[in-house]
Amino acid sequence: MNNTLIKKIVATDNSFASLALRIPTGIIFMAHGAQKLFGAFGGYGLEGTGQWMASIGLEPGYLMALGAGSAEFFGGLALLLGLLVRPAAAVLAFTMLVAIFAVHIGNGLFMSNNGYEFGLALLSISVALVFSGGGALSADQALAKKLGGRSAGHLSPGRQASA
């Protein structure tokens, strides 16, 4: 893979704001993914989640459950570690868009009616992390330094850190 592309992917700032977003959001995504994949925390596992997804028209249900559960669990783990935050956050943002429009949009905004409020919050955080990267105390920051770049105050995805 092109070294310049890797530098762009892992480029980040020194801000603790991304850390403050990454940790709780990573935990939330991992827990929801574990429900779908493993039946943890009262979840239904792949079989049950797949049957439910098929029942609402997301076919094939099992593969959709595997995809959503994997995106949430492994994407959440990536956020926790601060490793490849931009691509992980992009996948999580897409997953939240699907959840919002396939499941929650018809119920209105509020969570009390199974609305899209929570999904929208997670979507917003994911999009913010796509733009900011992993921030301080992230594996991406360490990788950027090792690849000859250095973290800067404010980087956009199109800018890479200078050596």
C-alpha cells in the first residue's frame, strides 16, 4: 500500500477531544456488536439478529447481522485503540445510516419511541472522527510519527502531517 495513503489515513491532531469521543463510543459500539455477534449483554446472537433483520426486509438476514455486528464490534475496538480511526469511523457512520433509515426513521426522533435519536448521535460522533482522526493517545498518532509524519494541531483528511 502507498506510504502516502497510509500517512493520510493515520494523520491526526494532538487534541484530547477525539479521545473523549473515541473511548465511550468505542465501548458502546463494541457492546452492541457483541449483542449481535455473540448474544452478549442480552443480545440474540447472529441467528436471532439475522432472523430479525430478515423480518424487516434486510436480506440475507444472517449476513446483514454478521456485517452490522462486525462493523460495530471491530469498529468499536478500533476506536478504543485509536487504530485506523478514520476508516473504522467511516464504516460505523455507514452502519448508523442504515440503522437510522432501515429501522428507526419511521418512529420519529425520540428513543422512547424507538426513534433515531441514539443512532443520529452515534452517526455524528463517527463523522466527527472521520474528520479528526484518532487524536491524542491513539495508535494512529504513534503510527503517524513512526512513518515520518508528526501530528499537527488541526488536520483534515486531505492534509498529511509534515515531517
